[in-house]
Amino acid sequence: MKFANTRQAMAWLHTWLGLIFGFVLMICFFFGALSVFDREIDRWAIPDTRFDPQPMPSFDTMLLDVFERTEPDVAEYNRLMPIYHDPDAGDMTPRTELPADEYWAYTTHRDPVLLMGIGFRVPKPLNTDEHNHIHGRVTIDPRSGEELPSNSLKIGSDWFYPLHYSLNLNWNFIGFYIVGIAAFFMLVALVSGVWIHRKIFREFFTFRREKKTQRATLDLHNMSGVVALPFHFFFALTGLIIFAAFYYLPVTNTMLKPLHNMHETIEADTTGLPHERSGIAASMASVDDMVSEAKRRWAARDMAGEVGFLMVHHVGDANSYVSIYRAGSDRVSLVGEGIHFKASNGEVLREDPPHSTAENIAEFLTGLHLQHFEHWFLRWLYVLGGLLGCVCIATGFIFFTEKRKQQHAKNNSQGSRIVDAFAITTVTGIVIAAVTMLLANRLLPADMLNKGDWEKWIFCIALAFSFLHATLRSEPVARGEKNPAWREQCLLIAGLSITAVTANWLTTGDHLIKTIFTNPYWAVAGVDLSLLAVAATSWKAASHLQPETNKKEDSSSKAAYE
């Protein structure tokens, strides 16, 4: 394909990269924005967890008992044990008899509940080079040690959050690769977008809403892209950097696995933290005493804080050690200032030294992307940046179809019709799916078997419904007209959002007057207010999308009245 100049080539590149990868990027941006408040969404979705955030509870009197009664995950056991052992040999250890090899517990300043996990060791695995573990995970109320029902889905942190970086397509990590490819080409699209817009500063202030749809849409596309350009570039780049070592490059988990294992051994010799079990049984000293010593050392370094992450390695072995990491919510960098103790006697084995400049930069970029810090105003700026990304992509879709649908109609082409159906699914469909999932969460019985799985299926069904509806209603696009599905789905979003807020009130008693004034709980109030804002925005959008005939009738009626 020949182009008259570089700017024209960049415009072509920008258009088609945006069209091809915009569907994935819209999901990343929208659910990335929701993930800023993933813990708050969890509180809305699981009423039993609506209490104030708690510090890490006592390991000796509470956590150890929970660890000892937690069992390996049934599904993971059935999937992995035939890989670790020959099923025909008859030497597979029963699931409930697998010995624990590691314990860990994690919390944040926004988490009332405590997430705990166990790695169960597989005796005599076929491949001794691998860390053969079957995992178990549980979430508890740190005030009492009671477990959260296993059917409860943390919609924010276990569905919306991973959706934005993996599409929840976990088979062979395919979702991670799709998002990674989309993020890379997003950087290309951003560079090409800057290249073709010579008057970029002027477009920062230009939005002619009174113009025709095509012109106004392009103005909004340019303005939203320019305003949030640093945000978009930074998050695409840091997202690639964060996952590069794990999934995108052939390093630790693939081609260079032997070298990675060797590095772990060398690192263990350097740090004095045992890499392997000794095979000699040993008891564990008081972990609470180790926590107290860690807090004393942090305070002595003028960085007093609470425990954010605690891990016991090689449980029950003479080489067992306990790693205690400080909660770093008071800073941007994702650091933990770990202190490591010998499990059998509480002796300090190692205190993590200050990091190098390169490590500090990496931790700062990672922390800025993952935003675990305490800064509510900045969190809302993250949400705004994510939503501006959604606006930029959505207006790009609309501009594409508006520019071409008349020509496609003359040529009897179905291109605009197909793009428009996908655009509706991506723009309004994901909102419908998210709100429907929240509504289902409130309407399905709390003790329903596999309730979380049902909520996931309802999300997928709602998204499929949006695409089917948009496709069936797209015939006017083939004639150069607007798809009525845009307006109809906006009205549906408004209705679903108001119904979800009402359902939360009726099923839990937590209405806005209570959660804002009488018994303030901003996590739940924030979700309800956000749903009402979505309803108002969708209703306003639907009013602007009414059919042209209705608009003419309204204008005639207004003129006659005057």
C-alpha cells in the first residue's frame, strides 16, 4: 500500500491498530478503572465483610489454627496430581494427607478480611526440578478467624481486577498474551496518534459538541486522547514491564528455567535463606515474637508500620524460616522491607538491605501502576484516566463507523454494521455485564451452591446478549443510519444500575442514608453512588440518541407551544 506522505501512513496505522485492538483495550481500561476500588467492590458484593480494615491478627493464636485445618484445593489436586505422579503406579498421596510446605497471609489498608494460602508439598514427584505444590486458599474474618464461605466471589479483586490484565482467559496464559500484544500496539497507536495531530495543544481545548456527530466525535476522541496521553502511555508501558519477566519473555518460566533454578540456589547461599528442605523435622517458635521484633526494627529505622505480608517457608523442617514484610501503603514504591527469621528459634537470619537505583526505579514504576498506596484523590485520578481511555476508544469506534457507513451503504458493504455491533458490545456491553453481575450477586441466595460460578456465567451471558442484540438491531447501519441498540442498551444500563442499588438496600438494609450519614461506610456508599452516576449518565446518553423522527416531533411540538 502506497501513501502520499508519512502522516497519511501514520493515520492508516493509527486507525487500524485502534480498530483491531480497541476491543481488548476497552476491557483493560474499563476494568482497570474499576480495579482501583476492587476491595470496595468486594465489600459491596459480600455483605459479611462490611466492617473496618483490620491489622494482621496473631499467628500463634489464630492463623496457625486456620492453616492447619485448611485443605488442598480439590480442582487443583485433580488437575495436577496426575502430572506430578503416574496415576497407574498407585503411589499418589491422598489429597487430605499432603504435607504443608509453606504458609502465607496477606492484607492491605483497605482489606477488612485476611487472605491466606498454603502450598502443600507433593512427596516424591516425577519431576524433582519443579516446585511441586498443590495450593489451598482461604479468606477469614481476622476478628474471629471464621472462614468466608467458599461460594462467595470477590467480584472486584477476583473477577474485575484480573479481567483487565488477563481477560480471565487462563488456559496456557492466553489472556495475558492477548493483553500484552494489545498493550504493545497501543504504544504504537499512541505514537502514531501524536504524529498525525500536529496541533496537539490546540486539540487539548477543542470540542465542538454542536457540530455533526462525526466532527464532534472526532473532537472528543482527540481531546480525551491528548488530555490523558501521559496516563495512557505510562500504564501501557509499565503493564508490559511488570508482566514481561513472567509471561512475555522466555525467561524464568520457560526457556531459561534451569538458569533460574540455579540463580535461586546461588541466591540462597548469598542471603543465608535455605532454598531446600533439610529433611529434619523441627518445631516452630512463636511467630508473634518475630512480628514484634520486626516492628521494633522498622521503628528503629524510622519507618514504623504494620505487617502486610507474612510467609513461612519449609514448614516443619529444620530449614524453615519466616519472612515478614512491612505494609508499604505509605509510599508509592512497592517495597516491603522484609525481615527473615529462623523458624525454630526466632533468630534473625537477614534484614533486606536498601535496594539499588535500578531496583528502586522498578519498584516505583510497579507501585505507581498497582497503586497500593493510601491516597484517595490520586485513586480517583486513576479512575478518571481509565475512563478517559474508554472515551477515547469508544469515540474512535463511533468515528470509524460514522465516516464510512454512508459509503458502505452505497456499496452494500456490511463492514460498518459489523464494526458497530462489536463497538456496542465493547462500549455498553461490558457495562451491562458488570452491572448485571452486581445485580445477580444481590439477588442470588447467599448460601447458593457455587454462587460465584453462577455470577461469572451471568456476566458472560449478559455480554453475549449485548452482542446478539447489537447484531440483530444493526440493520439500519447498512442503510447509513444509527443503530437503535446504542440507545436501548443505554436505557438498559440505567435500569439495571438503579435496580442494583435498590437490591442492595432491600437485601442488606444498607441504603445511602445509612452508609453516608447514620453509620458511614464509604466502600458500600461509593459503589451505590457510582451505580447511580452510571444510571444518570446512561439516561442522558439515551436522551441524545433518540431516533431522528422523535427529535423532529419534539422540535415541532416545542415550536407550536411557543
